[in-house]
Amino acid sequence: MDTTGSNGSDPAATDASGTEAKRGVLQRLYTGTGAFDIVGKRKYWYVVLGLLMLVSALFVGVKGFNLSIEFEGGTNISMPAQGASGEISTEEAEDSFQQALGSEPSSVQLVGSGDSQTLQINTEKLSQADLVKVKSALFQDLQPLGTDGQPSADAISDSAVSGTWGSEITQQALIALAVFLVLVTAFLAFYFERWMAVGALVALLHDVLVTAGIYSMTGFQVSPSTVIGLLTILGFSLYDTVVVFDKVKENTTGLLSTTRRTYPEAANLAVNQSLMRSINTSVIALLPVLGLLVVGAGLLGVGVLRDLALVQGVGMLAGVLSSLLLATPLLVDLKMRESKYRVHADKVAQRRRNRGSDGTATVNGTTTDDQSDSESEVSTTGKTRPARAGTNGTGGAKLAGAGAAGSGGAQPSGKAGRRSAGRKRR
């Protein structure tokens, strides 16, 4: 028989001796029997994730972002990474720039690999005189090699970058984000319900704010690639949230017609059943992101790939946390504001108290012979199976009313009863 404890666990996988407690964490995680009380500890998750969001918001508001040259505009200086004395390091280029102008460049990075590797120096917009001064200092100090393999001043090039391009990308991204949120809200409210739409939007807000906060804390450069990557993680986070909500919907269908488990317990069971899937999906999704970081940014030195991979990696981790620890617990609190679910929870509690007063053993807050109030039992996988033959609505053996008073005990019905009656006549 399949019962569920007050924390959403499934005592069907346990017995009165505490079999569930003897199972390992990985085994309970894989079976999804509801052994992890995520919804029951939702206030703890609210505090942890709320503090994380608050700290992220403070960093964004106070420290701001390290914006790339595409947003602020400026001058880009490019030259080969090979000099007369060997490979030129970013520290050498930065020191030469600082000695020429007395200030540090915005960023210095190596791009590419092998003989085609170049040094990219980004700085605020320079006057023509300052630009000539910097290029002259770079050539004298570093001696970059030209196409003929000899030191050449012509190997150092410069270009002016306008900040309007980054602003246009940001504006278009904000428009896309607004359209995305409207469509998501409409879909969730139509396919699921309005409270699930609210929970999903709060989870998305958490993902965006935490990702932005981490970029502000660490000083990672925000480029147009970062903005584009931020939009992609919203889709991943929403997908993970919808998977959990779909399981919640499945577990709570027809819930009010039974006193089997409360809404928080059914939702907690859904989260447990989705845990392994969410972890597997996240690990698989992070593998190509790590590939972008290692190969694209580490070996090839492509800054665009690094910016894209960083925001996706951070956003995916934040999305998994919000889907499991924020969206569903928030949904439970919103649903429990409705009187019908509070009344139903009282009925479930009263039923369990009545069974406890009868002397029936309890496990995790429920009786060990807790049976279904419907004609089917819900398994830990969310599927239904027919109730076993010979059980009534309360799970007890069917008893024949006839003969119960006369004999002082209940007579079995069916074939067993007829055989017993035949023996008495003989």
C-alpha cells in the first residue's frame, strides 16, 4: 500500500522499523520516494535564497558592472603577441601602456592561438596625440613582429569603438525579455494555473538577479555576449520549473476528494520525484558549457565564447536551485492561502489523529496501514495502480455483515465464507 508522511515522504517504501532511514542518500535520491523534506523546510530556503538575492541587488546597485568597450565606447589597439624577444604577455603590454599615459587600460587579453595570436588592448577613447604616444611606446618596448617576421610599427593597429552598438543590443534584449515574460505568464496561467505562473516568474527573477550579482561581485566583464547568454538561461530555468510543476499537477489532481495527503506533501513528493531528472539534465547541459570555457576561452582565447559560457554556467546553477527550492515552495504557500486547501489539510490531520488514537502504529506522521480513499493507489512514480482485490475504501479486508453479531467475530466473505459455512453444516 502507498502512504505519504507529513513531510511528503512515501511510507510505502518504508516499514515501522525505519527501513527508509537505512537507505543511502543516493538511493533515496534515485528512487524519489520523498525522503527529502524540501517543501517542509521552505522557510529556510526563503531565507537563504532571499539573502542571496539581497546581496546580489546591493552589489549591482553599489558596485555596478564592468562594462565592455561595446557599451562604453573607446579605443581598441591590436598587435601580434609575438615580439622580437618571444611571446608578449598581457602584463608587459599593460605596463608599457601605463608608462606611456600614466593610467591603466580597461582590459588586455590574448585572442587566438599559435602564430595568429594577438593582443587586444581596450581603453577609453584616446586623442590622436595619446594614441600615437601609446603605439610608439608599445613598439619600442615590445617589438611586435610583422608579417615578414621582423619588428614593425605597422603591426600595431587601432580602431574606434562606438558605445551605441552595445546600447542597441541591450535595448533589443530588454524588448525580447519583456515579450518572453508575457508569453511565459500566459502559457503557465493557461496550461497550469495562475499561482504557478507567479512562482515561475519569481524563480526567473532570482536567476537573473543572482547571475547579475555574481558578475558584479567578481568583476567579470559584461559584453553583448553576456546579455545574449542571460536570455538563454531563462529558457533553461523555465524548462526545469515546468518539469517540476507538471509533476505537482499530476500528484495533486483529485487531491481534495481524498484525505491521503495534504497539498504540501503532494508537492514535496513531486519535487523529490523530479530531483534526479533535474540533476542529470543540469550536468549534461553544463558539459558543453565547460567545453566552451576550456576550449573556446582557454585554448583559443576567444573572449566572446568565454563571456557566453560564464553567464550560462552561472545561470544554469541558479536555475536549478530556484526551480527546486523556490518555485514549488512558493507555489505551496500561495495555494495554502485558499481556504479549501487549509480545510483539506485539517481533514487529513484529523484522519491521522483518529487512526493514531486507535492504537495503530505510525511512521513519519502517518499510520502504517494508511490506505487510499479512492479506488486507486498513487505510486512513488506518480502513476496510478488499481487497488488490490479484497480491500475496501479504507484498505481493510471485506467483511460479511451476516453472522458477525451471532458469532462475535467477522466472517470472511466470498469463497472462504462459503467453505466455512459448509464445514459448520457438516
